[in-house]
Amino acid sequence: MFYRFALYGFLKNLKFYEPFIILYFLSTGLSYSMIGVLISIRMLSTTLLELPTGIYADSFGRRKSMVMSFVSYIMSFIIFFFFRNFYAFGIAMVLYALGDAFRTGTHKAMILEYLRIKGMESRKVDYYGHTRAASQLGSAVNAVLAGAIVFCTGNYALIFLAAIIPYLIDIINVGTYPPELDGIERKISSMKGQLSETIKKFAGMFKNKDALRGIINSSLFDGSFEVSSNYLQPILKSFAISLPIMLFLTGQERIAVVVGIAYFFIYLLTSFASSNAKKVMDKIGNLPSAINATFIGGAMIILLSGVFVTMKERYDYFALLAIVLFVSLYVLKNIRRPMNVGYISEQISHRTMASGLSVESLMKTFVAALLAPPIGWVADIYGVGAALAVLGVIMALFYSIAKVRTA
């Protein structure tokens, strides 16, 4: 099953729109504040849908949940391709959120269920890290293909149409997973009984302080990353235009080349980072210490990247330093992810794994939804650098409630 899990992640991350979506929104006349609202719509919609879809996956079948996820994504891509206004984008974001809600936590739960069945639970950080590495490799390939599409056509919208193809293939892949990965307890015969049993175990998670701390730590980091990563594209765009090379290319072509190459190397590094998460954890000492140390590191990186973006107005080379920091943030996030999944899975029942990981995703989306509009407003008024610096400070201030117990 490892290769099918890896194939899922590889195909899922062929999101040709991802390296260019903020530039696409800006090209349609949207401000950072409006983009922040769209992100908030997606995140809030995901928040509202996260728990019921997670419970649905645990109670009635994870494979069905995954198929419904990809169908929702494809519907959103069609709207993004055909329409160019804020309200249509808002509808597309809701559909995209539905796809996220059906997917997040569910596939991880299937991997963890497989490891439990095979008696390989002790390998969860290493195993999940390697499947995530395949996902990041998909993102690296995605960056090159997306850059090529934009370079050749000059059309940002076309990348949404192209993204439908790998998602159709992934529907076939996840839809034919072994039935035992659905995680259904056959002894509960009625739907009402299934739902009641899942909700009971799900509610019990909130009594576990260690589980809650792990979920808060993960969601605060990932939510802050979600907001901050949106500003890499405009930084890369300004850097590409200012480069005294490739002058034979148009501005749009240079942007496509720089963005494509940058994201290619980012995801090659994150693929390596994910597969080596366990080694990093071992060097730091233990799983809780590694999670805490990388949280603080992420806050400092976001803060410093904001400072460097502000300083690039005086010294151009600071833009390159800011990009390097963003690359390190992506690497750090992908080192953390297998650790967070491993830590949270140790605190909750395998029966409610999809629901538990959905709680984490719910909190992440809530954090991002809460932060995206005001951070976008700061970017519009005071600049991208100030927005990133403010975000880094906010993240650091919340460390006291995000710190997981180390002993």
C-alpha cells in the first residue's frame, strides 16, 4: 500500500494553480484585503464542514469521503476557469473548502489504520514522513509544469483546467483502496449507532490535555504558515521583474520562470525534509521537544522575513534573503508535519483518528480564517513586510498555550 499512498499524495499535489493563484487574483484586480476575505471564506467554510465530514468518514467510509473530496475540488476548478469576479471566486472557495473538509485527516487516518492493522504503529513518523515526501515531490513536478503552462500560454486561468486531469486519476486510486481502511466497526449495525459511537469517542478527546496541546501547537503553526505563504508569490514576482537577466523575455515570462524554478526547489527540499523528519526528531531528543523547538523557529522565520521584505526597498539583496527564509519555512513545516501527526495519533483512539485529525485541521483553518483578512489589510496599508512581521509576533505570543508537555 505504500506506493498507492505515495501515488495519492503525488497526484493530489499536482495543483498547477498553487504557485500562481495569488498572482491570478491580483491580475483580476483584487486587493490583498479581498484576497484575505476569499481565504477566510475558504477557511471558515472548511471549519464549518470539517467535523461533520470527519465524522462521516469515520462512521460511513473513508474511501467515499475521499472521492467526494476530489469531485468538490474539480467543481471549484471549473468555476475558477470560467469566471473572473470576486463573488464567483467566493462560490469556488466554498466548493474547494468542501473538498478540503472531506479530505483533511481522512487519508492520514487511512494510513494510520493500515499501520495499525499491520502492527507497524511504531513506524508512523517515518512511514508517514516518506509518503509525505512523495507528496512534496509531486509539488516540485507541479511547479515546473505550472511554470511551463503559464510561460507558454501567458494564461493563469488555464492551470485550473489542467489540474482536473490528475484529480480524476486520483479518484480511481483512492476509490479502489482496500475496504478495511474505511475503519468501520462492523459490530455497530445501524447508522445511528455508528454516528453515536464516533461522537462519544470524539468528545472524549477534549478531556485529554496532551491531545489538545498537540492540536493547538499544530494548528497555530500551520494556520500561520497558510497565511504567510500567500505572500511569497508577490515577493517572487517583484524579484523576477527586478532581475537584470533574461531581459529577452517578457515580464510575464520571467515571472513564470522564476516562480516555477523557486517552487520546484522549495518542494524538492520539502520532500527531503519530510522523509528525514524522524532523524531531526532524534537529534533534538524527543518528539515533544522537536515540536516545540520548530514552533519557535517558525515564528522567528516569519518575523525576520517580514523585516527583510521591508528592508528590500533600500537594499535589493534583502528580497533574496526573504525568499531564502520562506524556503526554510516550507522545509520546517514539512519536517514538523509527520511529527505532529505522530504525536496527535499517540493521544487519541484509532477509531476516531479521522475525526481527531479533522479537529486539528478545523483549528488550523479557524486560525487562518481569523488572521487572513486583518493581515491582508496590513499588507494593503503598510506593505507585505509589515504584515509578515506582525504575523510572526502574533505567533510567538501564543507559544505559551501551544507548548506541548515534554516530560
